[in-house]
Amino acid sequence: MSKQRGFTVWFTGLSGAGKTTLATLLASELATRGRRVEVLDGDEVRTNLSKGLGFSKEDRDTNIRRIGYVSRLLARNRLGVIAAAISPYRSVRDEVRQAIEAEGAVFLEVFVKCPIDILAERDVKGLYKKALAGEIKEFTGVSDPYEEPFDPEVVIETDRESVGASATKIIQALEKRSLLPVSYTMLESALTDLDLATL
């Protein structure tokens, strides 16, 4: 794999679904396999690259376009990119996909799916409870829309799958596209005690 193809693994899903947990684990596995990879976490991007943006649809779209722009620059230079952001609007996700694929890189959309009631149970800050009570406005999935992907490359159900099983699905999708050498080391066996539902 002397000429590795660049790619972006784009995690999308509601707050607390497990995007950052999976992104961190995936980045570690890719590095172990010798892939150069950068992680663009939604919270960190808002703190640094998108500081000052609010949560209107326009600001949310701007934030996602900025993450997409950085992802495109990295991926076209044959790096692996892992982006983890709620990215609630389908049209902007599709726009980012088209821009990255136009550079000859691969875009792998990963829908991290979890029911609202489970997310509310996991939420130690109580934000979902407040949003459901109408105390927080523009809260994605409650008072603001989240548009599920129509045809993501990978669907993760974090209320039903262990972290290892979920990560393995993504790794296998990358292997299938020749973006990683096939490995017979199963993440599931190493991480059987970890479960996103406990986070």
C-alpha cells in the first residue's frame, strides 16, 4: 500500500450516541495498522475552528462545511480522517461527501444510531431531560431536527452493540474498500467488556 488512498470516516448521530468514543477507538486501531490519521471532533472544532457560531441552521451548516473543508484537504493528501459531529442536516452531509469524493478520496458515512430514551438515560448532565421539558431550545433530536442518512455505508446501533463489535464493522468496511490491509485480529474479542450502553 505504497500509494494509500485518502478517506474520511464521517460519524453522524445524536449527542451522546457514542461518536467520539468510536472515533477515538478507530483512530487508535488505524494508527496501529500504520495509517496516518487525524480526528476532527465536533466539540473541539466548535471550540477552536468554529468559535462564535451558534446553533441556528445556518451556523450548524457553516460548522459542518468547515469540518468538511479540513477533511477534504487532509483526505486528498492521502491521510485518513475521522470526523465526529452531530451534523444534523442531510443536504450538508451530502455536500461534504461530494466535495471529498471529487478529490478522489473515499467518504464513509457512519450513522451512530441510538433511541432518545436511552440517550436520556446515559446523559449525566441531564440535557435531554431539560430539552424534553422545553427548557433548552434548538436541541438536536428534540426541539431541532435530525435528518437520518438515507443510505449510510455503516449503521451502528450503540444500544445493541458493544464498542468492539461496532468498531469492527467500520474496520471491515475500510478493508472492503482496500483502505486498510485485512487483519484477523478481532476488536470484539479484545473489548468484550466495553459497551457503549454503559457510557
